[in-house]
Amino acid sequence: MPKEEEDTCESLLRSKLEASLQRISFLEMENEQLRRENALLRAQDADRRSTPRKKTQAFVGSISSSQEKQMYQTGTDDGLQCENSISRTESFGTSVAARTRSPRVPNPPPSPKSSSPTAKPSKETGLPPPPPPPPLPLPLSSSRSSCKSIKAVRRVPEVLELYRSMTRKEGKSDTRAGSLGVPAATSAREMIGEIENRSAYLLAIKSDVETQAEFISFLTREVENAAHGDISEVEAFVKWLDDELSYLVDERAVLKHFPKWPEKKADAMREAAVGYRELKNLEGELFSFRDDKRQPTSVSLKRMQALQDKLERSVHNIERVRESASKRYRDLKIPWQWMLDSGIIAQLKLGSMKLAKEYMNRVVTAVKLDAFSDDEEVMLQGVRFAYRVHQFIGGFDEECKHAFQELRKVACD
């Protein structure tokens, strides 16, 4: 989501929340007036009744105490909702109010493998901690192996020639996969409605702000002083941070009361950790892919096309935001080298070349076995896929080039 849309959505939700708080205050005043009217009606009802005074007082007293209890616990209810909603709100408010939240004792953060432990200010001297060491570069073993494999890739002009000849003959343009649909935004109306029906929610937030200040100050120092040398350490740190913040009733609602909370850095660390994990999962999916010969050829080809679509979208997304994101990560002392072409992207492109080899071999086998009534159509699919991967990676290695030569031989026969 672009930053402008995110800011607009946040401001909209904030304005709705303020309107809801004003409505809560108005409803509480209205409930106070209803209680006074209820007391007056009870007095009039007692005068009209001819039953013994003691029974009347006991009966009316039991009713009034029950009504007052309900009205007090459902301060955000306007009195027109159903009885089930009132009882549900009462039970929530009672459970939150009855639970005493003691100050959180945080677990220690994960110790970085590539940097010294986080320094803390001395209580005796009061001096600030020394600046953290700069992030160390990524391990060279994986990047060197990726570079060597990428250097072995060479352009194959025959791919372009065969692709042009096949598409010119077919008279069809190359088709690409459509973009992913934008997931529907969460309805803000439901969130605001829930806040209105649970005034105890605001009391719980206020309680966390008052009792968890020391806990949040500790987390603030840890986030500000975090300087990791490897993105995997950021992953572990973000997991620890999210586990600690889950103790709060509402992370965002509580932390906004602490102006020193480094929200920008915490969100950037989450963003980097999630982006890296998505690429690592995709890398595992690519290199664990095996073409099941028992499946129909059309099904296998669709599986490989879908995986290539997913791969290209992920890599293009990283390349699109790499310049701005890497600068932001450097300023916040977050590892950014994993976004370079020599990092995990090189491994993903090698996986794409492996996928192209599987695709071309499957097409050649299907054509030789005469598994399709229209061999020319399946050959065109194979040439298109080979051209697509060739352009995406920038060439083929020897194994992939050999698979293409086999495809070309079958196409020319």
C-alpha cells in the first residue's frame, strides 16, 4: 500500500475513533439522566402500590439494583440494544476490570551472532551507551557461489530467433500473467462498532499505559540500539519484539501514548524481515520443485508457469523498491545487502533457470511421445517459456542451453 493511502486510512480511522469517544461520553451522560428518571419512577410506583411496604421495597430494590448495575457496566450502550448484547458487554467489562495486570517482565532479546551485546547506560555515571558497531557485511560464501553461478550464464541468440519465428508463424502475441487482485480492505465500521460497545477496552488501554511504562521503555531502548549484521538476526529480533508486544491489550493504541517509541524503525525492521522471509520461502519452493511424471503434461506446465509468475512478481517488487528501501534501511542500521542482485535474488534466478530446464524437457518428452493432438501449440508454449526465462535471467547456463537445443531440434523437425 502506498504511503499516501496508508496515511489517509490512518487519519480516517483516527477521526472515527474520536467521534466514537465523543459518542461514548454523550451516552454516559444520557445514562446518568436515565438513572435519575428511573429513581423517580420507582418512588411513584411505591406510592401507588397497596401491597405491604416491606415487600414493595424489597421487590423494587432488587429491580433497581439490577438496572443500575446494568446501566453502569454498559456505559456505551444507548438502552435500545437487545438484552443479549448488554449481557455480553457486561461480561467483557467485568472480566477486564477484575483482572489486575501486573507490570510485564520482558524476556531478554536474542543475542546477535555478528555483533556485541547491546550496551546499556550506566546507572552510576549516567553516561549514554557507546554507539553500536556498524553492521557487518553479509557472509561471503553464499554470495560468492551465487556470483559464480550467475557468471556462468550466457546469452543464447538462438532463443530469440526461435521465439520470433514461432510467434510470427502463429500470429499471436506473448501473453503474460495478470496482476494479483488487491485484497479487500478491512471494514473500519466493524472495528469502530466494537469499540463503541466495549468501553472497558479504553479502560484496559489506559491501564496498560499507566502500568507498562517501564516495560515499553525497555523495548524502546532495545529497538533504538539494535544494529544487526545479518538479516536473519533481524528476523529473530522481530519475532521476539512481537511476542513481547502481544502482552499489551492493543499495541498501536498503547504505544501512541509513548512519543519516544521508535515506530519508524520497528516498522522498517518488520518490513525487512517479512520481505526476506517471503523470498526465502520462495527459494525453498523453487529448489524443492520436482516434475511429477505421473501428472498430465498440461497440469505440470501450468504448475511451472504459476511458480514462474510468482517468482517474477517477487523479484520485480524488490527491484522496484530497492533503491528507496535500502537507503532507509541503511539510515536505520538494518541490513540491506540481501536486496542486491548478488544476494538471494541471484539464487532465485538460478531456481528460475532450473524451472525452465524442467519445462523444456517436459515439452520435448510430450512431443516425442505424441501426447498432444496439436504438437505445434505445445512447442510454442515451450519456446515462449524458454524466451521468458532467458530474458528474465539474462541467459542460460550449459545445462539449460542443452535443454533448449533439444527443444529447438524437435521444433525444427
